[in-house]
Amino acid sequence: MAAYKIKKSARLRKRFIQSEALDRFESWFDISEKLKDQIKTDSTFQLVGDKTVISINPKTGISHVLVEVLGIPKDGFKIMDQEPSELLLYACPETPFEIDFESVKVRASDLMGVITHRLEDTFHIVSDGLNLELHFFIQKDYIHS
């Protein structure tokens, strides 16, 4: 296995609007754009940046598109709040338009297998323009929290 550069980071609390489960993984971009348009026109939420996050649970195979927002929750959207957490970041050398996302999922599973920290079940593929990152979340040890 090739050597991977993984950086440890921390982030504050975030709020996301979550899409329905993806039927076809290839449709993530269209669903992201549709969700962003719906947030702009049908809600009082404010979009945070232009990132698109794909949340994947490799154990269940279920994936969702997440769009980060600011605002007070209201009916009509599925809200997902993420508490402050430590995470491991892997910057993919490829851009979102150069890579097959199935191979990204395989790479993420490989990384999850060799990371020594206890990780949460889900990971995120984060697309920000031409940048692509994998985010792995370190499980909190509530005994020490």
C-alpha cells in the first residue's frame, strides 16, 4: 500500500441539510445542486461556502449529500447537526472531475483499515471546487470528555 499523508484537525459544531439516501452514487452532483437551490428559494437558511459533502457509511452502503447551512431548524428539511469533533483529513491528489468515486470509496475503506484511531462508522467525501478530501471522524472517548 502506498503511503498516505493524513492530517489531524478539529472542527466546531456544524449544521447540515441532508438529502434522501442516494439511489445512484453518480447523481451526487445533481442532487447537491438541486438541494442548494431548494435551500435558497424555500428556506431561511444561509448556505456556508460552496462545499458539497457526501456522507458514506461503508457498513450499510448508505450515502447522503450534505450541504452546510446556518439558521434555525424548521420543518421541510432533514437537519443533521454535527457536534465539535476531531477528524483526520486526507487530501486526494485528484479533482472531483478526474476520479471515479467508487475508487475513492475503496481508498477510504483502505485508509479506515490502517488508521490506528477508533473511527466513527461514516466518513465524508468533501468536494470544494477542484479540491477533494476524505474526512474520517475520531470517536469520542466519553470517559475523558
